[in-house]
Amino acid sequence: MTRFFIRASIVHPQPLDSDSPNTYTPVKTPTGADASAGEVVQTPERLRGLDGHIGQLVIFAKLSVRMPGVFRLKFTLFQTSE
């Protein structure tokens, strides 16, 4: 059986390199810790929409940032199999 989970990360708003537009640098606190805090990993919930189509919903209700500034959220989808 295949399962999925999603991890949220706080990254800088601009790409690291203009040649690689999808490469963003993770934001760290002055002590070197991740700038994200709280529940950064969630499992998608399978739901049926009002139109009858099956979809996945992920809510990061307890996600926060440890420092002020302008950032971008980066979501990474992982797949596991048993």
C-alpha cells in the first residue's frame, strides 16, 4: 500500500539561481535552526468535493515562522510503500 505525506519548509522568496527557478534556499535562524516551527509534516486526507470528484486536502494548522520577514512556503511530497 502506498502512502503520502507532505513537509512544509520556509524558504527565501527568491530562487538561488536564475538558471534554476525552482531552487530555493531554506531559511535558518541565527542559531542555525529551521525557521519553521510547529507541525511541519502532515498526511493528506482523502475527500470528495461538491462536484463528486475525489481529492486530497492538507491543512497545516499549527505551522509558524520563528523570525520576521518575507518568505515562501515550499511543500515537498513524499511517498512511502509497505
